[in-house]
Amino acid sequence: MYEDLVDQGYNQVQLVGIGKSQHMNSINNWTSNSNVGVCADQSPYMTWNNWGAAQRDLFILDSQGDIVYHENITNGFSSNEVSNLVISLIPETTTCDEIEELYDSLHAGEYTNCEFDNDCVAVWGHCDVGLGGCHYSVNEEEYPQDEINNLVNTWNDEECMTWVCDCSAEPYAQCLDGTCTSAYCMSENPAGCFQTGCDEGYECVILEEECVPSSCFCDEFYGDWFCTEDCGGGTCYSTQVLGDINNDTQINVLDVVLLVGFILGNEIPDDIQYFSADINSDGSLNVLDVVSLVGIILGN
């Protein structure tokens, strides 16, 4: 039956025998001198015990390794029934064109929606194995990395590669008209945060003493940014209150404990925490900041 399945083109099917090691000397009686693989289950026969196996038991596993059929075939079995079951378990083969179409769709549409530049990230394509292009700009939070990796594995398993690419350096990912777009200017966009966005814990504000352009675009021919001649772009500044180190909207002893931990080196502050903990704004965290923080709490 196994050879019939293979002859019909179902070469995904594998036949493996698992015998107790004490009986391996009689292996030819099991395989009729064919090249079927047989594994020896060593005493105390954990595989047999875990599977609840007995002599002449037939197990069928699906492509995920789960047992879907278990019968003792000492008194025979229906080869048609078993063959049909095995065939029904074989996953449908995805064509190379279908893989490529799905790959492209995962780098477009909803995966490229954005509001600011910092929503976007540039990623490498997989044209080193002939799939996709050199670069894509996508929404960093929406990018389905695991699904794409699985597609690449399937592409390789199906031996779809017919060409490879030679790519330039990774571009800057820019949000243009609500879509992440690759900009082949190697430096970051110099526009203000009303175009590029701010990280969490910061807000975009316009200061009179600073002049930041509100919009820039990349001229890929020259590889340079060209910006509007205005000063309305904005700059990111922390929204966290001095002293509210844990950002719970209250300044209390919990913030003192956190600050002391930073000073002793027990914990490492992130940028926002550092800004809030440096009460006297001298660029370092020390006992002076503790004294100032306690004063704020006491209302001094």
C-alpha cells in the first residue's frame, strides 16, 4: 500500500517502523527485506508506553505530528480506507506563484498604513532566495514577521528559487499620504515631529527659538532631503512631570524608592525616567535629586 501511494505521486508519505530493541534481530521479518526505515525503541520502551502501542499496531500521524489513527492490524485492515485517510491528510501544495502573490500582499495594503514616519520601518525582502524585492517599508506593529518567515520556508521547500538579487543599502521608511514608503536618502528625515511623529511619553511642540521644517521629501536622484522653508515642524519634548518617575500621575515615596534604586545602580532608568528623576536638571542622578524630590512631596 505504501509503495502504491508513492507510485501515485504521494511522496510526502513516510513509512517508519518502531520496534522494541530486543527484537531488532528479526527486523527482516517486519520489512520483507525492503528499505523501510525501522527505529529501535530502547528499554524501558518509552515510545511504546507513551503511545499505548502493542504488537502490530498501526499509527497514522498528520503533518503536525498528531496521531489521527490507531488500530491493531493483526487480523488485517482495509487498505482502501487507510489509503484514503492518508491522502486526505496530505496538505495541499502551494504553487510558487501563490507563495509570491501572498508574500507581496503581506508587504502592502493594511501592512503599510501609517500616520507618522515613526510608524514605519524598512525591512529587507527575500530576493536573496528569489522571493520579493530588495526592500519594503511597512508598519512596524502590523508587520507579520512569523507568517512571512513561514512563507520563505515553504518557498525554499518547494525549490521555487530561480534568481537572486543585488541590493543597495536599506532605505529610510517615510510615511507619505498615509502609506509607508521607501525613501532612498540615507540620512533620517530632518522634518519636524508633526510629520515624523514622537515616541511614547513625548509630545510635539513648536518653540520660537527653534526652526524645524514641517515637511521634507526625498529626492532619490540626488539622495538628499528637500524641505519646506518654514519653522512649523515641531520638536519632541517629554510629557512626563519632574518627580513622577514611575509615571503614575502621583509624586510620592514610590518615586523616591525608584530614584534611590537608580542612584545605587539596582535599576537602570530609561530616557523618560531619567528626565523625570533629574529633579535639579544637572544631568546626573544623585542625593541632591533625592533631597529635591522629598521636598516636592513635603510641599517645601
